[in-house]
Amino acid sequence: MGTTDFADCKYIIQVKILGGLIEVRCKHKECLDGIMDFFSTSISYNFAVPDIIIYCDWEQSDRYLYRTSPLDYRGPILEGVFYQLPGDRQVEQWDSYDPPLPPFVKEPFANMFVGLHAAAVKDRQNNAILFIGPKGSGKTTSALQIVNNSDSYELLTDETVFLRRRSLLVEPFPRLVLPRTAIDGDVTKFAITAREAFRQVARQSAMINHGFFLKRASGHIGISGISSDEAYRNIVEHYQYAGSSFKESMITLSVVAREVAFSRISYSNYEQLLAILKSVPEYLNNRRMMEMTN
């Protein structure tokens, strides 16, 4: 796309997410529609001066608008995607294998966040609860079960947790939901917007109060507490780059492991996981009662 073609990007929305405002300008309506579905609960209709403008001449949206390209990928960097910073007249070619939505490698998002492969919900007391695990471990299932079976919880995110650097603060990051047919299954049922999938979606950030590691097991089934040292060893396995240096990211995860209580949810099949998740609210309430009496 030449410099004279940006006027063709006439389909425009603004996405309010991670404490910032992103303006997206697409050449094709189908691409814009896909982005609107992905960020269904974060679309802002009160247009304001954005923190960054993303231009895209793709006919349809693609997953690499939202996720980092594979480590072994050595092809072109998102041809047809450009960005413009506030006060800059120059429009630049997107120059990172990391995604432009959200653009966590560009200001003002850069050096602000640490990523975790996890789901998160929040309760009425503004406590964030994490569900951490690898692909297919039940993160989305956990978030759906907790939020949709109680009026006390809201979705923060079902796939990637964005932590404010050196803090316990989790930002809302609702996105397109891809529920699986079974734990460890490769086939998704369907793509559904966060607004359609969850009864309540959070609009405010929350402080982490508890974390659960999801683990397939053949031995003990249920919920068990773990030490802060074990929590740190486990949490670093699920670290995802989100614009902050590796050192800052490890410091942040160390703070989380040290200051937050963690447990492990062990299960052997999907039905067992669902049964255990039903007991999570009571488990958390009991822990809080014990903390208040100690």
C-alpha cells in the first residue's frame, strides 16, 4: 500500500483496551467486521484522539493481527499493516513479529505489561482469580464455568492475562472465544464473541487474589495448595512476552508468586474438571474466612 492509498482505509473503529485507545482503519469492511467480533466488548463509539492508529489493507482479519508469529517463522512481517503514532505525520510499516492488536511493542503500551497464558475472572470485591495452564488444559472452560454459573463473577480474559509490570493488577482483555469440544481436543465448537459467551464481562482492572494451576493427573483429584516457590516455578512456564523486558517480566512474576496464594486443580477428565470448578467459589470463601480469623 503506497503512501497515497491510506485514504482507502475508510472503515474505522476505535478499541479501548489495556488502558489505551487504538484506532483501526481498514480498507475492507470484512476485515473490520472480524476485528469488531474479536474485540466485541471493547469497541468505543465515543471517538477521541487515539494513542496509536493501525492501518490494514487485508481483505479479512487474521489470527496474526492478534498473536505473535511462530518462533520458526521467517517470512515477511505482516505485509499490508502500518501504524502511526500521535503527532506523527509519517505512517510506518509494521516492523514486528508481535501483533499490532494490541500493539504492546509500541508506545504507550510498550514496557507496561507482562503476559501469562491464563484465564482470569474477577469477583464483586475486585479480586482477580487466575486459571493457568497450557493449551487445552481448561482455561476457557474454567472461566465459562465460574462466570456463567454465578452472579458474583465477571470475565477479565479467557486466554491471555496482561499484568501491569511489577504489580498484581490484571487488565480486562476480553476477546473472541473458541471453546473446545473436550479438554486437549484440537477441534473448536465455534467462534463466539465474549459478549455472547459470558454473562458478565469486566470493564475495570482487578488485583490478583488467588491463582489455580490446571493439571491433568492420574493420582490425586481435587484442589490442593502449593508453596510460593512451587508457584513461581510453575508460573514462569506460562510466561508470554507482552512488551516488557525479560528481567522485568521475571521480577513481576516473582512478585505475583510471593504475594498471591496459589492452588492446583488436578483432574483426569472433562467431567471431573467441571465438578471441581463448581466448588471453587466455596473454596475461595473458606480461605478468606480462615485468613480473617488468623
